[in-house]
Amino acid sequence: MDFEIRENRKPQGPRKLIRERERYFRLVDRGITYEEAARLVGINRRTGKRWRNGRSASGANKAAPPVDPAAPHLALAVAPDPAKPSRYLGESDRIHIADRLREKATIRQIAAELGRAPSTISREIRRNRHPVSGQYRPHAAQARAVARRPRPKPGKIGLNPELRDFIQRRLTLRWSPEQICHALRRRFPHRPKMHVTHETIYQALYVQGRGELRRELTRALRTGRAMRRPQRQSNKRLPRIRDMVMISERPAEAADRAVPGHWEGDLIIGKDSRSAIGTLVERSTRYLMLVHLPAGHNAAETREALAQAAATLPPHLLRSLTWDQGPEMAAHRAFGIATDIPVYFCDPGSPWQRGSNENTNGLLRQYFPKGTDLSVHSREHLDSVAAELNSRPRKTLGWETPAERLAKLLPTAS
């Protein structure tokens, strides 16, 4: 017999399952469910899924083998079990649904008669009934279901030129996909066709073959990657500094962000650690200030540059500064005496304790990529970059901009 069920179910080790693959697709072509076909052939159902997605057992792409018409005995040997319906509703199922609906049967009664979940029946009626009369017509429902089944389907962004242009313009301004999707809802509150999720935008950028957004726009994302990758955290620990006051001693009003004037700071480092830019982020408003460090970023130069930046702010917006344990802040006591701003340090290897600053530094890498010389940027350019970031809507601010939030809080600060 051409078909036989493998009795030895022990792992076979790495080998090419050529015969099993051919038998698996023959079973599927004859209407056997994926799970049952995998059981009969003696493979894991995930292996069958990999084969259906175009990946063979050896890793090479192969087309599904054609059905051999000269093997009629195969259909007799693997006839489908009538107790196990197909994973898709068929035309006979839809005729039964229409007949029972005319007889005023409930959804649960119809589901029990067909051996389906009630949600399957209710979803079938909702999706495939007539859009005007609301009647469920089985043959028209079958035609709609068949028309929807082919894959791949064109995406929402690719079918809507207005939506695609709106997204692409914001991506060129370095907006994140999540910022864009909320801007769409605010701009077009009553047009659902203009609403997408940020994952839809990511897929339009990254999934091959979609072609809905220009692939080069991935460079405008914060990561600038052409492929999606999981984030990795560094385990490096910075050297300790004398006389540090730890973040545990910082006032509680800084932790809840209720009072403006508490800042987080850090440096973004250029090529070979020879250049740097200082970043200061206000915790309540996420307002950003960039500190120009043209001469270097040792402790004395960083202290002087931070003191000059603090001098541009009113005293009631200078309550504290939180920094990591970088050596550039070794002169923190002199900075505190000169500016009357207490400095608090994060625990080792705990960047989340100054999360607003970490997030902003990630945004800044779109403008100042790693491995580049940061000393070439003028103070005017740093100010323009800060102004652009301060004009972006933020999810954590209810989609207001840091500049708008700071303008609201300034009159109430004391």
C-alpha cells in the first residue's frame, strides 16, 4: 500500500522527511484536516505548518507536491472522519444555517447540530449576511467566503492613497508609528477607514511583498533598522563616584511627576568616546534641553556646560537633577554648590530609574547616530533638534507635546 501509518513514534533525528511530506499534502488535498493529516503521517503539527508556509523539512523552499491521480486507493485508506468537520464552513453547512434560521432556531442550537462553536455560527451570519436586507443567503455567503479566502490580501494602507500619504509624511518627520496612529484618530475621528494601529504601520514597512510604504522609510524610525529585532540591554556597570546621594533619597514629589522642575540627565557619546552631547529631560513635561559640549565631556567641562544650561531656566524649575553613575558627573558637588540644584544618582545598571531620559536619548539617535562625530554639531543645530522633539505629541502626555505641557505648567509652578 502506498500509504501507511508509521508505528515507531520515537524522534527520528535530523533527516529529510520527503516521503512524509508528500503523503501529508496528499491527505490535505483530499480534505483531511491539518491536525489529522499530521497524526496519520506521524509528524508534529508544527512541521506540517512549516511545510504549508513553504519551508521544507531540510530548510529549502519547495512547492507542495501535486496530487497523484493514479493513487485512488489512497482516498479509501484515509477517508475523512465524518465526526470531524472541515476547519472551514462549506456550502452544505451554510444551507443548513439558512434553513434553521428560517425555522427560528437559536445560534446555539445550530452550532450544536453542526458540531461548531456558537461564536463560529454568529460570526458567519454577521460577516456574510446581505449588507442591505440583513438576510442570510447561503449561496451568496459561500461566494463571499471564497472571495475572502485567497492570500495574501492587499493591506489597508495600500488600498487608501490618502492614508498612505499621511503616514509617509509623518514618517519623514521621524514620528513613531504609534504617534501617527493617534494623530489619525484625532484628525479623522469619524472616518474609520483612516484609522490603523501602529502594528499595521510596522508591517507595511517590514513585511516583504506588501509594498504599502516605501522601504527606505525604515531609516526614519528610531532604530533605523531594515529588519525587526528584539531589544537587548547592556550589562555594563559604570564606575562609582564619591559622595553620591542615591535616588532613594530624592523627594517623593519627583517620583510622582506632579511638580515640575525635576530633571533627568545623561550624555550621548560619539565615535570612539571622543565627543558627546548632554541631554536634560524635565520629568513632568518631558521637555528636552540639549547641552553643547564642544571642548569635551570630562567632569569639569560637563559641570560648566550644565551650569550654563541651568542659568537659562527660572529658579522654580530647578528642583533636582537625576544622573547615572557616569564619570562625567564626578564634579556633582561643585555643580550643586554653583547652581543650588541637588544631584541624585541612579543605582548601578538601572537605566529605568531615569526612563524619560533614556527614551529621549533613543529618539535623539535618529539625529545623532552612533559611531559619528558629535562635535560637528553647532549649538544652533542642537536647539533646532530639541525644538523639533518638543513639538512631537507624546502618548504619556495624552498626545500633547512637551512644549504645550510646559506652557500649561509654567504659570502654576512655584
